[in-house]
Amino acid sequence: MPVAVDLELCIGSGDCVKACAFNAVDVIDGKAVIYENCTDCDACVRACPTHAIASATPKETSAGNILAVDFSERSGIAAALSHVARRIGAGSVELRVNPLDAGAAADLLAHEAESAGARLIVLPHEGPGPAIAARVAARLNGALLSGCSDLSVDDSGGVRATRLAYGGIVKLTSRAGPGTVVATLFPRSRTPYAARPLDGQLELERTGEAPSRALADARTVVARGASLATAAREATRALADILGANIIEGAELKGKTIAPELYIAIGVEGSTETNAAVNGAGTIVALVGSESDPTAQIADYVLTGDVETNVKALLAAL
């Protein structure tokens, strides 16, 4: 039989029945049933909202491999993309990247996409996913489809995306032509997936590093608190590197006076003395646990809450 039904995914919506012009599909006891007169036209495959129906006949496609990229050991997009790959007879490569540094993750994914001959690269539409996807699309000179609720590949290799608008009341459809497409897909139920960690570092040509400025002359300064966890400290270092900033420990501010154009305090245990040290800064950004923190009182912009989460989000957005 040319079309197969995954009974675990089938919810008996009946969309397949409406789509079939040959009366070759029915819903019995809440599950889709395919009859022998099925012509494998793929109408039911495209109509199924849960990707429970897949063609068993491989088709020629210009889509290349599909890269399914996520950030943890359970993925909310890998299963859906596996079904997309099966429908078009393409390969599906599942990868896991460290999203801590969006720029580095994008470089690795772009390199992997070129090596694997991938034409569709999909990340989850959550957390740093959209920021990394935009960078990958720029590096590969590809199209970007963001915030998709469903994806499919047509016979010409173009990618069709469905987006929900107005609270899910309206469905909008977009299409990117054949070529490299990067997309973000809203995650569904998370399941374990056999992803290959992509955590190496590309060997980039270096022409030398500029010496760091003296603290008194620095245009951008990032200060970090002594109580930050290791992951937060590493994220702070990465943030400083991206901004070309001097990085110091918050305690080092005591007895000093600095006036950078931008001062970012990350988990710094503020005090009257440290506030006085940076009072001449052009713009002050504070990532603190509470608005009552002394640093927040002099800041132009304040992010409150879990400092580690906020610094990682800030880093991913750059």
C-alpha cells in the first residue's frame, strides 16, 4: 500500500478524508484507514495536522537533507521533521548545539549544512532558536521562515510554511522557493531523539587580537558578581568578547572611578561605593535578582530575575 498511517500520531481529525478525491481514506474508531484504491497523490499526507500519514513511495526531490536542530536531549521538532523527510524521500540529520553563543552555533550549523548538502535547516521557535536561525540564514544567503506551526516541501523543492495568527484563528501560508531555507518551528510534545552533539569549534583564520584597553579608557565595561555560577560567568565572558568589552570583577570597582560609554553589571553585589565608581557611565545596564538591588537604582535599563537565564538570553540576542 503506497500510504502508511502511524496510529500513535493519528488523532482522527478527518482532514485526510476531506482532502482525498478518490474516497480512498476513512476514519474508523478514531483512526485513519487507507483503502486499496489509494493513488498515492499525497493529498492526505499534506492535509494531516499531526503528520501521521506518510507516503511509502520515495519521490525525487531537490530539497537535499533536512537538518533538525535542537538544544537538549529531548526535542519538540525532530519527530515532525522526520515525517517531512519521509514524505519527500530526503535524509534527516538530527543535531544538538550549545545555544550559549548564538554566533558560534550559527557558524557551526552553516558549516554542517554546507557539508551535508542540506537545503532545509530547522530550529525550535523558542529561546535562542530565532536568533541562531537568522544568523544561519545570513551566513548561507538563504531564505528565513520564522515562527512556523507546520512545514512541508513541495514537488519543486520549495518549502511551504503555515503560521498561526490572531491567537490561532487565522492560518497564514508562506512559501520559499527551491534553495537553502532556514526555519523555526514551534515545538510540540518533546521526545528523546538520537541527535549528534555539534559542539566542536571551527578553526578560523586569525590575524591577531587587539590588546585590551586600560580600564580607565575602556568604552564598554562588563562587571560580574563573585557569586555567579560557572555557566553564568562563562556567558558573561562570551558577552564581553562579542562586545569587545573589558571584563572585571565587581569587587574591583571599589576605590576606582570609570566612565565608559556602556557599563553592564551582571550579578554584581551593588553598594554605595560601587555605584559611585560607575556614576559617570553613559548607559548603565543591570542584570540583577531584584529591583531593590543597589545597582538597579542607578541603571538606565534593568533586567530582574534569574541572572544566569537573563545573561544567556542577552547573549543569544546579539
